[in-house]
Amino acid sequence: MRNDGGEYLTVRGAAAYLSTSERFVRRLIAERRIRFYRVGRHIRFSVADLRAFVAQGCVEPITAQSVRRHVRGVV
């Protein structure tokens, strides 16, 4: 299946896209932490939804300004 956002990936394809194991993807499904689609008995993922999932987990780097902001509140 193509990865252009208009196609759907299998669990195996989603695991490859996320560079994780199929087991991890299945755990995300069981915990309802990722959007997925049922097609009969099959599970499919939109590439756009996978991109959104990755973006949601983005952690910004620490800057000197953010450290000073947190330290001021501790004093």
C-alpha cells in the first residue's frame, strides 16, 4: 500500500512506518491510543493518522529560558 495519506496500512505496515514492532501497534489499538479503522475483521491505519500520532508525541528540546522559568517557581 502507498504511503501518500490517501491509502491505508495494515498493522504490519503501520509498525514499519513507525519503526516499531507489530506487538506495540496492537497494544496501541487495545489501549485506544491510536486511531484505526475496522474493515470487516481487518484493522487499517491512515497514514495521516499515523503522522498525527507521531506529532502528538513530539517533545520540544530544553532551552535555557525554559529552565530559568521552572527554577524561578521552585525558589
